[in-house]
Amino acid sequence: MATGSEADKSPEVVLEWPKQDKKRLLHAVYRVGDLDRAIKCYTECFGMKLLRRRDVPEEKYTNAFLGFGPEDTNFALELTYNYGVDKYDIGAGFGHFAIATEDVNKLAEKVKSSCCCKITREPGPVKGGSTVIAFAQDPDGYIFELIQRGPTPEPLCQVMLRVGDLDRSIKFYEKALGMKLLRKKDVPEYKYTIAMVGYAEEDKTTVIELTYNYGVEEYSKGNAYAQVLGNPPFLQ
């Protein structure tokens, strides 16, 4: 939310910032029931790095940032542990994160060999396509899609969210957040439509996958998944 002088600006002025360059998604924030367990899972299973960790005792929480590269160039996951809370409702609105890898089978085997994550969908081509994928689940119930693709500067490549009105959501991400509609695909045989939106192409940066399931207008949000943070100029 804009504050101070920014709060006094007209909507037209505030919406000028999407025309500027150097916008990107910074991190996704969500809550976990055991921070050490989650860090172990992401570093040992997925190959992420622990970028930083801080404890805030006066507000009774600890958080940790993990990712595949420095925060000033790469997308990160901000995991938050609230003192004494060991379980959350993820809700149905949040779908999954996605990790790009050159060898899905190898990464899936690494996940299987761990004691903290599990494979919920074995590696194989997507239905009606050729891209090889798999799905993994962490101890808190968060889902990670493993996608086989060539080398990329951002392995943490997608955040999937479910929406009740796809066209309305696309308009919001374009006009309010300055993203581009990268592609849109309807899959009538499975009754859903997806749209990829972001600040650059899918093989270059983290994008958001918006999923509309036919006839579903609302989703439970739960209390675990919090937000995706970007860096629009008016917030800097």
C-alpha cells in the first residue's frame, strides 16, 4: 500500500510506473510449522541455498530466505515460522511453485532419497504435450512442480495461483503490476485455462501461472500462503 506522498497521487500517476524498466518478482512469503525442517528440505532436496535468516523475538517469529541465487538478482522464498504454530491451512487458492531442471528424473530421485519430501507425481510428459514434469510435496504440504527445460538463470521459475475470473486477473497484473501476458492456453478436455504473466520470458525469470477451472469463481485462501512481493518503482 502506498503511503505518504504516494498516497496523494492520482491513480493515473501511480499507474505510470509499469512503463518503467527493471521490474521483477522478488520473493513469495508463506508460513511453515518447522523452519529447520523446511530449510533442510529445500537445500537437500531441491538444491536451494539458505540466503539469510533472522529471528524477531519481540514479534515472535523467525524467517529464512532461500533460493538459487542472490536476492538482488534471483527470486527467493521467504519462509516464516511463528512461535508455537506448527500447522497451517494452505487453502485452495495457492497452487504450487515450479523448479526448472535439466533432468527431472535425477531431481525426482534426489527427492525420493530424502527423508523430508515426497514425489506425488512420477516424472513423465504433461498430458497432451512433450514437456517432462513431476510433482513433489514438502513436509508442510506445499507442492513443487519439477519442469525439465534447458539452462535458465532462474530455476525457481513459477508461482501458480488459482483465480475465479481469468480475464479480470490478467487485466490486473497488466495494468496494476506492469506484467505482460506471455501466453494463454485453454484445455477444454480437463476444463481449465491457464495464463502465464510476468516481466520477462518464462526461461529468463520467475512468472506467475494463473489457472481458471471452469465454473469455479472462489477459492479458500487459508492462512499459510501470504503474498508475492515485487519491486515497482513507487515502492522503492
